[in-house]
Amino acid sequence: MSGWTTDEMPRLDGKTVVVTGANSGLGYEGTRAFAEKGATVVMACRSVDRGERAADEIRRESAAARDDLDLDVRECDLASLDSVATFGEGLGDDYDAVDVLCNNAGVMAIPRSETEDGFETQFGVNHLGHFALTGRLFPLLEAAEGVGGDARVVTQSSGAHEQGEMDFSDLNWERSYGKWKAYGRSKLANLLFAYELQRRINDPEGGDDPEGDDPGLRSVACHPGYAATNLQLRTAEESGNPLLKAGMKAANAVLGQDAATGSLPMLYAATADVDGGAYVEPSGLMNMRGTPTVGRSNEASYDRADARRLWEYSEEATGVEFSI
Ligand SMILES: NC(=O)c1ccc[n+]([C@@H]2O[C@H](COP(=O)([O-])OP(=O)(O)OC[C@H]3O[C@@H](n4cnc5c(N)ncnc54)[C@H](OP(=O)(O)O)[C@@H]3O)[C@@H](O)[C@H]2O)c1
């Protein structure tokens, strides 16, 4: 495979990187790569046990000497706004700055359920939890030197955003529920959020100025293509359909790239010379696999009116306002 790899990542000594969903799949591989480059990685996991086990495994398997890796496992359940707030407070107490925040955790196409705060789970975890987390960590991001001159907020979306449609009359899927439609909408929401964050950083007055002054913070979106991780297996498990599990395993084995390759767009978005507001995706066949490149998401994801509306809803729903 040619193209950008982790070899091209800069050293990250003295940098603090927060990764959600760090115990599994893309978050696990991203954590390993950031840590091997010298960063302190805060592993934001919904289960501290699973996080500690993952941290031990990374230390055991890492190419770098065990003691060189600085991994800090903390509880952050994105299905609970209280948990996100507590996580944010803890980080504020213990860290002066956050150089990179990777909004990576997610669930895909699960049966309808609700978060602790009563939001449909895919929308609540994939979008609202990360919205609240980013807002809570914003002062720490503003305080950071960042990477390449700017702190970075990296938001992991999916090619499935193309199947997403915003319906502001039923964001929580109370009238009807399609598990794949809800996944698509949550991933479209990730993009609307990532691009709107960049617009607000560029122009806090709410204008459309895409350039703005030197903002000191870049919001970059990405998607991994198709990577074989627990994501598909959880979808199958929660469906209760044994055939789906067998099918997902087979599809992962045949079509999926490994999780380390799937984590490259996130790592590129976090450390390479990429503009705020960019969309990083795999460069290979149908953008499903391969090394990262800057691409373009669908038209709906750049809809400014939807982005504003989602932002306003998210502020009200989570009670979190950004200090931009
Ligand atoms: N793999 C792909 O092909 C693919 C394609 C497109 C987009 N993505 C996106 O990539 C991201 C990472 O997925 P992955 O493939 O690495 O899947 P994964 O292996 O299943 O990892 C998902 C991570 O999210 C965590 N998570 C789930 N619910 C959470 C919650 N309530 N609070 C905090 N963390 C929670 C999981 O924790 P537990 O282990 O505790 O469940 C796990 O650490 C997701 O946003 C997904 O939508 C993946």
C-alpha cells in the first residue's frame, strides 16, 4: 500500500490527545499511534474496565517501550450527559490544555433505545454526546498549542451520511424508527456539526466567512471507509439474528480493511497539514479502503440552515454552550 501512513505523523511529545471509544477498533488503533508518537492519550471509554484492558494490550503489543506510553483511561459514557460533564470537569482539573479531540466513538444500526437523558441512542451517542463533550472541552482546546499551530477537533463520520436525512420534527425517532436511517442521520449530523464548528470558529459573529482570522482551532471531519471492527458485530448481536452475525463476519473478512488502516483518516485529520472544515476519507476503491486523502461529503452535509438548526437544537437539548 502506498500513500500516507503513521510514519509521516509528527512527534507529539507534550501533546494531549483525547480519543472517545478508545478501547476498540479505530479508537484503539488511533490511541496506539498517538501514544507511540509520544502524546499523552486520554482514553475516554464508557467502561473503565474495557479501557484499562485495552491500555494494557496496547502497552504489551506496542513497538515503543512499555514505559514510554502515556495512557490515561477515564470514564466517559456518551449516552449520559452527566458522565460527559464529569469527564470534562475531571480533565479541567488535571490538564491545562487538550491539543486534539477525536470524536470517534459510535454505535451503528441498533434497535431503538434511549440514552439516560431520553434521546434516541444513535443520535444521542454519535452526535449529541460528542457535541456536549466538545463544548465542555472547548476552553482546554482554546488553551492548547495544538498540532501544526492549531488545536484540532476531529469528528468521525461515515459514508453512511449519504443515506441520512434531517427531519427536525422527529430528531429522536419517536414517530417511526429505521435503524439504518437513524445511523445515516447521526453520521450526517456529525458532518453538519464539524463544518458548523469551523464556521463559528472562523466567524463567531455568525457570518459565512469561510476564511476568518487565524482561528487557532481546526474542526476536521473524516470517515474510515470500511474497517472490520466490533461495530458491525455489535449491530448483528443486538439484532438477535444469528444469520446477520454470520453475514457481518463474512463481510468483514472479505470486504473490510484492518482497523489500523481504517484509523488513518482520523490520524491524518489530527496531525497532517489539512485545513479546518476538510473531509478526510480513504483514497481507494469507492473511498472504502486505502490511505487518506481530502475529499468532499454530500451536499446535504454543507447545508448551512440545517447546520445552524442542529446546533441550536443541540445546545438546548444538552444544555451545553460553546465559549467561542
Ligand atoms: N468500522 C467501520 O467500517 C466504520 C465505517 C464508518 C464509520 N465508522 C465510525 O467509526 C467510529 C468507531 O467505530 P469502530 O468501527 O471503531 O467500532 P467499535 O470497534 O465498535 O468501537 C466503537 C467504540 O465506541 C464506543 N462506544 C459505544 N457507545 C458508547 C457510549 N455510549 N459512550 C462512549 N463510548 C461508546 C465503544 O465502547 P464499548 O467497547 O464499550 O462498546 C467502542 O469503544 C464510529 O463512530 C463509527 O460510526 C466505522
